[in-house]
Amino acid sequence: MRKRSEEAEEVEEIEDTAEKELGESKTTGEETEAEGEEEEAGGIEEVTEEETKEVLEEIEEEAEEAEEVEAKKERVGRREKEEVEEEIVEERLYTIPLGRAWISPRKKRAPRAMRLIRSFVERHMKMRGGGSEEGMEEVGRLLISNEVNEKVWSRGIEKPPRKIRVRLAKDKEGTVTVYLAQGD
């Protein structure tokens, strides 16, 4: 609802500026004489009310088109979310210990924490084929969400968290996505 009121305010501001530029505002007698002298000098053209209305209609049409585009984007976003939710085959919550990252040198802790998360997920979501070395092919892809990455890097490279709570979602194709748990 705020978007509509903000857009309405923008339209009103544009209308006001258009009126000022087009010279439709009420003027006093002195200003009219000054305008007449400027017209004689060849400076200002008179703009009719019809032209002003046309400009305002064009502005309103552009605003309506912008609203339609935003509505379409919202609908597409909702559809994508629904599709993703339908595809989830398995979902688990884990607390991943990252204390081993603190064994590394200070400037390598956050990258090691990310590697620990990756290896933990691969192990617990059975992303590697078991058995011999020939069967060690990856079964699916692993995607770590931006939220998890930001949480690990929130205090910089030197001080990653000691543990992190995550939600792992596996879809039909075997792609595992790591999300931050809702409470965190």
C-alpha cells in the first residue's frame, strides 16, 4: 500500500513541476508584463492546456506500466518459491561445529569454516558415492545460501562462529541447498 501512495506522491510532484515548467501557475500582473517582454525577445513559448494534459497522461501511463511490471515480478517470485517448495524431497536441521576452523592461522579461519560446512553437508546428506575410489563420484550439487555465507563471515576472516545452525534441503535432482535455520 505504501508503494501506491509513494507513486501517487511522485505523480503529483511531477505534475507540479510540469505545471511550473509549462507556466500554468497563476501569475501576478507584473510577472505577466515581464513574460510579455521576454516573448518579444524570443525566449519563452506559450504552452496550451491540451499539451499539459497530454504530458500528464503520458506520465500516468508510465506509472501504470511500472505498477504492472512490479506486480508481474511479484507473481513470478511467488511461483518460483512454490516450485522450489514442491521439489524438496528431504529436509534436515543440523548444528555444524566449526571449532576446528580455529586451529588454522587467523587469516584462514573463515574459508576453512566454509570448507567444514561443505564437507559436513556432503557427509550427512550422502552426496558422495560410497565404496571404492572409483565410486567416489558426486551424486548432486551443493549450494550454500548467501545467508549462511554472511553469517560465517559476519565477524570477519579471523573470527568465524564456533558453531552454526543450518537447514539442509535436498530436491529431486539431488541438489542440496544449505539455508540458515529460521531462529538464527
